[in-house]
Amino acid sequence: MRYCIDHVTEYRYDEAVTLSYQVAHLRPLDTPWQRCIDHVLDVAPSPDLRQDATDYFGNPTTRFEIARPHTTLKVRARSLVDVSRGGSSLPIPSAWEDVAAHFRQPILADRDERSACEFLFATPHTPTNEVVRAFFAAVFKPGRPTLETLMALMAHIHDGFEFDPDATRVETSLSEVLALRRGVCQDFTHLMIAAVRAMGLPARYVSGYLLTKPPPGQARLVGVDASHAWVSVFVPGCGWLEFDPTNNVRPTDEHIALGYGRDFSDVSPLRGVILGGGNHALDVAVTVEPAESRIPG
């Protein structure tokens, strides 16, 4: 599948911002199953300094600085991406606790397994506390095959929580999400990551997009899509396997990856610091649609 992605972020400030330093994770990743063919990032006002780089986790980033007064900031990312995941059915006969035991070894010979170990640990967004362990303990049955366990965990979150874009914010804790039994893709992804790490398996956060479909008989609307998030779990012999607890599916060609991190804070599409500005209003518009050959707009 080939997609055109148009992601527009606009801040409007009550007072002038005198300095803005931002980091954008808005260029889709290049992976064995995904290729970013073209990418354009427009920033207004035009930055005084701008640098494209790769972050610690291997994600493409753009850092920019605006060092003159402004009352609006508009960032538009347009990308053309090919996605072809192929088959995703993998037999994993080993039990989940055997995989967890494998990562407790003092020395791991495999380089990819050593790299995966940094995704074993809790973060502020993904605490591996007793509340999380207790809620998901029934899924991690002794001797249960790893893939079956992960699929059951994904379904457990999907069935037990209601998608509600008004229920939570970025700073909402997992304890609050567990109490509310509702949230958004970011919350469900953090829940699954916390549960997997609590049981001793490496898991990482995937930031990206999902092709959404309009109701039957209706046209696609521009700007009504949104960023998405899902989970990637490392299993020796299989590598990174992905799960989308919001939709209870293994990611398909309709999932487009932007970046990998320990949690949302590592791969926020746009994050930075400003001087001044006072209160602000934020508008985000995302359009993901099948494309044939060229970048949108």
C-alpha cells in the first residue's frame, strides 16, 4: 500500500513567543516493511536554525529554533510512504515465562536481544507496579505460549476499556486509566507495555498513523484522522512483534510507523520549550489516504 499523509499542527498564542525550540518526530520510518519515499516538513515562521538528525532510538527527527517574536506556530508534514508487512503468522511455542527467564540471564550473546533489554524497565508512563500486575495477572497463565498470551492481553485491554477521546490527557496516569476503564490509543498502548514489562518481557511504544475508513456511502473527510499508537514486543527467534490493543489486531499494511521509544514522551510528534506565549490554542489535522505516486499538496 502507498499512502499520502498530511499532518498539520498549529499553535496560536495569546502573547508573543520570543524563543521556541522544538523537536519533530514526523518523518515515517524506513523499516524492512516500510519505506518513506518522500517527505516535506514546512515550518512557519521559518526557523532560524534547523537540523535533521537521528535520535537515540534510530528515529528520524527535525530540530528547529525560532528566535524572534511570533504568535503562531504552524508545522506541516507531508509524506509519501509504501507499506508491505506481508504475513504475520508466527509460531512461538515457548511459554511467556521462559522468554522472561531468558532475559534474566546475566549475559546475552545476541546483539538484538541485548538492545531489547533497555525496553524491560518501567517509565513514568509505564509503571510496572502491583496494581498493573494484579490487573493483568490472569492473562499470564503458567505455561501459556507467548504469542497466545500477548494476543489474550491485547484482547483483554480492548474488551475491558472503552475508547473515549475526552476521558484522559497526556498526563493521565495508568492508575487513573485503570479506574476509569476508558481512554485513547496512547493509554491502551501504555497499559499493554506496562503489563508486558511487569512480567519480564521487552516492549516498546510505536507512534504512527492508521488508515481510517469513512462510514459506508460517505466520502473521506480531510483532516479528521489522528496519530495512532501500538505496541512492539521482542521475542527471541522472532524479533519485534507488533500488537494494536485499541483495535485488537496485529498491525497490517494500514499501520504506518513514525517512531519507536520507551513511551509516548520519546516519540511525541512535536515537542519542545518556549519562552513567553501565555495561554495557547492547539489544532491538529491529520489526513491519511491511499496514494498513487506523489506527495500531497
